[in-house]
Amino acid sequence: MSVNGTITHLRAGDYEATVASVGASLVSLTYRGRHLVQPFAEDELSDGYQGCILVPWPNRIVGGRYVVDGTVLQVPVTELATGSALHGLGCFQHWVPSDLAISSGTWSIDLPPVQGYPFDVVCQVDYALDAQHGLSVTITGTNEGTASAPFGASIHPYLSCDLRPVDECTLRIPALTYLRTDEALRPTHLVPVAGTAADFAMPRLVSTTQVDNAYTDLPEGEWAVELSHPDGGGVRLISDARWVQLYTGDRLGRLGAAVEPMTCGPDAFNRDLPGVLLPPGRSRVLSLAILAIG
């Protein structure tokens, strides 16, 4: 067993994927040998949360502090530079694999108890490869406790055009609004994308643009983010989530752009608590697919 736990290889047609039990992480995804996500080594922990499942919150809780039913809760601050709790509790925990097959598998976790998250939420992620439609990912959180629990979910893949520089790629995100942040990446206010450096509503060259922001006002139903390279080939991510985070991968050499569909926005435990509370016995699901273009 590696530092990433049990490694599972999936295959369907010309698609291949690798999943690690630590973080239920998507280690790699290829089509005809072409990288669709920026991979990481099976014997090294992912840097930049590559491929990790983000539960029970994606993005940040500012200060790691939030309030539920009048009770102040404090989770560990894991991003010292911003003073935030980043990307939840499941990223570097062991998820239990089950129902493993040639092209699919399930990974689950009963979220570890921490003082600042006293809720009983069980999470599951299903990965399935299809020869025509690529990789589908379904993340489900179910509240098995007796009180409503704040819960959000995402995944952190770095979409890539076979590890070519993002600067050379064309990107499209069909969102009309993005969430501005301050110098500590704390969300401040929503702004129309039109006329800003964050505007990828129509396909355009990424060039040297640096983005680490969440987008909303996405089309109703399914929408698609596309990253393509002029030499041919690209990658498409499809989801119906109401938020998506874009990070241009600056820490990781800009060989992939993190595109993270999210069930809620950044700091949602503070900014939108009613929207993230999950009643007892209920589930919240995030679905997406990643497939090759060309």
C-alpha cells in the first residue's frame, strides 16, 4: 500500500483512469494515452489537492469558524497563508473501496469526527468509465445523524491538454458572474464577468491570465467547461452544479487548470448556511463527467 492507500486502475475502450483510496482521489485520466487531467505520482501525496474529493465543504471556511443553531463551531485552519479551513475533512483520509470492476468502483467514508464538525455524514463517490462518454463521477453525502448538517461537495481535477502549458490553451466557462476575493482569498462580492480578466464566457486564450475564483450564473441544467489546444485535442467537463471554481494551476507549473464543480460557493457555511444544511436522512449529490475532445 502506497502513501495514497490502495491504487485502483480502471479501463474502458481508449480511456484509462487511476484512483487512490486516500482522498478517493483521481490520480490520472487518459484517452489514447493523452492526459486529460494533470496526474500525480502514485507513491507521493498529491500537491495542490489534485484529484481529491472535497467534503463536507469545498473551497474555504474563513477563519475555520461558523455558527449553527447559535453554536459557534471551529474546525482546524489548514491554510495558514489565508487563515482558512481549506477543502473539508476527507482529502487525506482513507476511503473504503468496494464494488470494484474493470471500469468502475465505489469509495466511501464515514467522515472523521472533529470538534468543529459534530455531524454524522457518510460520503460515497462512484467512478465509472465509458468507452464513449469518458469518466463519470458521482459524489453523495448522506446525513445519518439526528440534526441538520452543513454539507457541500466538490472534486479537484486539473484539466489538461496532455500537459501542454495552460497559457497555450483556449478555455471556455459559460458563467456570467464570478466571486471576487481579497488578498487572503476571502470572498467579498459577486461581479459580472463581462469586461474582466476572469471572463471566459466565450472561448479565449488563457495566456498569462491568473485566476483563483468561483463562478456562478451558469446555464440551467447541464453546462460544459472546455479546455483545448491549437495542436488538436482537449478536454471537456460537464456538470449541473450551480458553482464552479477555476484555478489556473500557478503553483503546479500551469500544466493544468483546476476546474471544480461545487454544490455551494466559497465560505458557504457562513455566507449561505440555509442553502447547505442537509436534513437528517437526506442526501446531496454532485454529478459530473470528464471526457476527451478530439
